[in-house]
Amino acid sequence: MKKNNSSLITDYPTLNGIPVSIRNDYLFKKIFGSEDSKSAVAHLIHLTTGIRKEDVSDLTISDPHLSSRNVRDKRGIVDIHIKLKDGKRVNIEMQNHWHPFYPERVIYYWSYMYQETSRTGEGYNRLSKCIGIHLLNEAFRLSDNLQTTYMIREEDGSLLSDVLELHFFDLTRLPEETKELLQSEISELERWLLFIRTDSQEVRNVLSEGDELMSECNDKVKSVFYTPSEREIYFRQHIAEMDHYSIMQEKYESGKKEGREEKTIEMAKAMLQDGMDKELIQKYTGVDWEQLENL
């Protein structure tokens, strides 16, 4: 599907200058993790994995305090845990910012979820399949596709076990939100992913026309605009996420800088060992004279 910049939708009503998006942890939980969200989350699971909607059993939220007025000043990743009628577990996560060890974090979290399916006195054959659905608002660095799915397979493609299934949805791969796009034939999955990604209430309104379930979800989004308590929660959660991201970014940049400095020192050591002139070493590495003397 080609991008068309001719008529981008630019209507973005905000709360105190902050765009309103389902990607916000509070709204994401409100849409897909509340007591009355079973139909919406079952539909999302069906669209992303093919699991039948009627197989969805129980919903639980990893951070139940997020809906209270006293939202903590630190960002907690909201995971929605679902138990299927056959015992399988599904975890849905909204991740707004990519970080270098995100795949490792996903696998670690999956392993914890898988271990939780064990029961005292039962064998390995009683462990239940666990499925991860990860919605990413920054580019998925391992694939150029909108949807990427991983399982445990041999190099020839044969399956070792189906207990692990991880789905990554790169929301940056969706087309731009133009009027032509919204009037075109796009898949139901793309419509829901656009509904989650967009900051535009106009886009949400158009997408939900004629879709009863999406319209119900859209009404939940609109409530943030005119309910003071919800505006406060949304605003504080947005600020908490920005603070969290800024701290993580600062740590990451600091780590990269330290890594570059270590590599420079190692290079200077090697040049000294090869008998190179100190003036040349200082010129090409930037290591100061005192450090060179110490080396």
C-alpha cells in the first residue's frame, strides 16, 4: 500500500497540548484491560493470532493501581494477561519506545509466564503454551514487516515445540493517515492497529463508523476529554512515560559514550605497544598526554 501525502489528516485535539492516544498506558488498559473489555481484547487476540474469540476466558492486569487517581510518578509497563479456556496464556503489551535489549526482555518475560503455568506434582507435559502480543510504536529493528512472528524451529523449519509464540506488530509500518486511506479497502487488523496508533480523534471517529465494538472503544477514549479525573490520570501517565523514556535514553547515551572511550583507550594502548610516536597517538585518538603517560 503506497503512502499518499496529498490529504493527511491533521486534526489533533489535545489535553493541555498533549495528544490523546490509546498508546498511553492508562487508555490502553481502559480499552483492553478493564472488566468490561473482554469483547475488545478477544477480538484483538483473534485478529493478531487467529485464536477464536470464544476461547478467551479471564483477564487480569499486571498493575491494577494504574486506574486510581494516585498514579505513581514512575512508569509501569501495563501488561494484559489473558487465560484461554484450554489453559493457554496470552500477554498483550504496548511498548512505545524501543531499546536495545527489548527482545531479551520479551523472552525473559515469556519464560516467567511459562513457568507460572506449572503446578506442584505435575509433569512438563502439563505446562501450557504462552503467547506474547507486542505492539511497538518505534521501528522493530529485526524485521521490515508490519507483523513478525517467532516460534522455536529448526533451521529446516520443523517445529521443536509450539509452547512459545511471539508476535511483534510494528505500528510504524502502517500507512500514513490520509482520507484516501480511510476510505480504501484495508484489512480489519490494519484498521484496529491504526485505531491504536493514531493521535487523531477524527481518525478514530472515521475508523469506528459502522463498527459497533470499535465505536464502544472510541466512546471510552472520548471520555478522557470531558471527565476531569480521567484527564488527570491521562496527563500524569503521559508525563511519567516521558520522564521514564528520558532517563532510559540518558543512561543509554551515557553507556555508549563510556563504551567509545574504552575503545579509544584500547586503541591507544595497541598503538603504544606497536611503538608509535606519542604525538601521533594523541593526534589520532584524542587521548590526552596524562592518560598516555599512565598507559
